[in-house]
Amino acid sequence: MIELADSHAHLQEPQFAADLDAVLLAARRAGVTAVVVPGVDATTSQRAAVLAERYEGVFAAAGFHPHEAARLTPAGLQQVGRLLDQPKVVAVGEIGLDFYRMRSPREDQERAGGRDPRRPGADLSPRRFPSRHRR
């Protein structure tokens, strides 16, 4: 069987809570051996990291989605930065720009997108690949 990876599955969302084990089992049976769960803010990034620790083959990405960029706080940035030091948090993201829906002002998206949450204003960490959102 071919092994597959799902690079973007928001399994930390409430609609998966009741049957997450069944969802992951069905994925494994279909050949999916790795799943990356991206956070969209500090809270969902933390939930993604918890799932990654709990389940084999599940990994997390920690970051701020462009829709959440206006709500980016120094405390949230620090929380995400700490998550990036965990071994099963394999990516910075979901980060990027979304000028189509504009749920956060352009300036906030540009400030939040493409930055390493451990070092505000710095480039992405070379230890984690970016999970980019662009529209």
C-alpha cells in the first residue's frame, strides 16, 4: 500500500472530538501514516500539540492564520513560540496572507505572516518549515 501524509487537517476542531479515534483509524486504513494538524491561533495550536503528543503519526503546526492576525498578542506569540520547541510540532503555521476575505487588516496580516513566533520580526525558524496560507 502507498503511504500518504495529510499536511493540513484541523482535527483539533470540536466537530472531531466525538469520533477522532475513528477518523484516525479510517485514515490509517486508507494509507495515511502521518497527519499535520495546523493551529490558527495560540489556543488551537496548543490543542494541535496535545493531539500530536497523544496520537502516533499525528504532528502539529503552531502559528496564526491570517484571519486571526488582528488578535495576535505578545502573550499568544510567546505561547506559540514555546510550542515550536516541542519535537512533534513540525511546522510554523498556519501563517500567511489572505487579502481575498480580509478578516484581519492587511498590516496585521503582514506583521503576523511569515514571522517566527519565538522572535517577533525575525524570519521563519530554519528548524521548522512554514505551513503557508495564501489566497
